[in-house]
Amino acid sequence: MKTIALVGCGRIAQRHADIVSKSEEFGLKLVAVCDLLESRVQAFSLKYSVPGYLDMDQMMLDTKPDFVAVLTESGNHASHVLRLVKYGSDIIVEKPMSLKIIDADKMIKECTKARIKLYVVKQNRFNPPILKLRQALSEGRLGRITLGTVRVRWCRTQEYYEADAWRGTWALDGGVLANQAIHHIDMLLWMLGEPKSVFAYSRQSLAQIEAEDTAVAVIKFESGALGIVEATTATRPTDLEGSISILGSKGTVEVSGFAMNELKTWEFSDETLKGIELEEFSNNPMDVYGLGHKAFYRAVLEGVGQDIGLIVNGEEGKRSLELLIAIYQSIEENKEIFLPLNDPDSILG
């Protein structure tokens, strides 16, 4: 039985705790939680019947877990991972892995030096319709890809941003691109390959925060395909969709729903390539977190999927971070930004 401890008891930690506390069926046991806020620690400790800590170092010394999951504010991911490396536990870190490329490089370097594994959470890669789309692309079923689009049309009210002081700040979070749409940016990269350049715009539409709540970006890929990112938390009154569509010379696939869990379109010029019922790959979750966290943890435990990109390591997690920073640079400088970046820095972080 492998053990895991959680650092951070905020919003996303609830999802991780729910999954890992019920994961003894595939050999994972939650042994401790940690947060700087005593009230949160007490609540998690009571709910999941595990020790709670205010100090992560003490938690690691006491419990010596096989894995530790860093679920803190995005701007603190790097410092927390680097602080935890010395304990020898494999590290799972939520998205984005950091807010600066230099920090991502440090994380990768120190984990490699310590001979521990670094996993970045990209749970939507495990969604059945996403895997079906990925398979179709790898088999060339869609032909020459012309356009890939991701859409994040979610609702985050002012109350959401005010619930935690770090939300929407440049230092610890960023806006809809860095917090919510990073999953979809990652998905576009996984499907379309290497980006060549990006041009983007953003706005503060409804939320009174430092960063953006609405943004669009156009990406040129090395393959010749174009990509579009449409992201907003200004959808009202509720979440609308989190989706991806890929258009090619021989077919079109769209995965929609709240969290890219629902196969909406599966059309090919060659009718024999259809061969599936949409309902078989259409399980829309009740919330935007989707259904992939359990599959993610199972894959990490079983050590499968990294060769095909299911499990995202530090280097792969850095790819979406670099494109994210390029998007922010384009917004700041009002110009097309080319990749790889010569100056991998921005207001983010």
C-alpha cells in the first residue's frame, strides 16, 4: 500500500482528498494533510480521519509518505516543491506547475537530482472522448489538421475571487488563462504539437481583479494548423462549457461538456471510420473538474501512460507553461510572440 500526504487544503484539495481517501482499492492511502490555516486543517483532518499539520516539514518527517501532492496557490507551487524535494517522496503538483519558466526548470532539475518523480496534474487527458480524439489524430483519420479550438466558458463570480486573497493576482494566480484555461491550452498542445507563434488579447470584463477574466488567443503551429483559445470566467449565470474541437481535411471531432467529457461530434469523410456511438463517450460531469483525477492517480500508481503523454512529467508540464507565458507576453506587448521564447518572463508570477 502506497501512502500520500496533501499540502494545501483549499478548493482543489477537496477533489484530491475525496479521490485518494477512497483509493485503497488500487493501493493508495491518505495519511496526512497540511495547510497554514488551522480551521482548514481541522476540517480536513476530521472529515478524512487523518492527522492535520500546520507545518509541511513536520508532516513529512512524521509520516514519510511515498507521494506528496502540492495543492497550494499556483505562485507557491515552485517554492513548496523545492522545499519538499529533500524528503525523497515523489511529488504531484497541481496546474500550472509554476508561474515562471525559471522556477519550472529548478523544479525539474532538483527532482532529477534527488531521483524523485515529478507529476503535473492534467486529469482531462484521461477523459475517454479525449483519448478517442487523440487516437484518431495519431492514426491520421482527420487528415491534414486545419484548425483546433478550445473554449472555456465558465462562471466565477466576484465572491469566488474574494473567497481567497490570492485569486486573480499576478503574484500567485494570474487570470482565467493561468488558472482555468491552462488545462485547455495543454490539450491544444497535446493534439496539435509544437506552437510557432501566438497573438492574444485580454479584458477584465466583470471581475474586479488584477488579472484578466476574459481572453482570446490565436496560435500558429509548426504543422501549419491554426489554434484558437477562447477563455472566460464571465459567463453568466452558470458554467456553459469546457470544450475542444479539431477540424481536418478528412473529419471533425468536438469534445464538449463542462470538462471535455462529452463527445459531441465524430464525423469523417470515410463513413467506415465512424464506428462508435456518441453516447458511449458522453459522460458530462456535474462540475468543471471532470472525471479524470481517479484515472490520473491510478496511472501514477501503476506507472503507465507516460510514454504516450497520459502522465505529464515536469518537462511536458513546462510546455503549456511556456505557451501560457507567451500568450501573456503578447497581451502585454500587443504583438505576435514567437516560440521558443528568448525572454521567458512576463507579469505572471
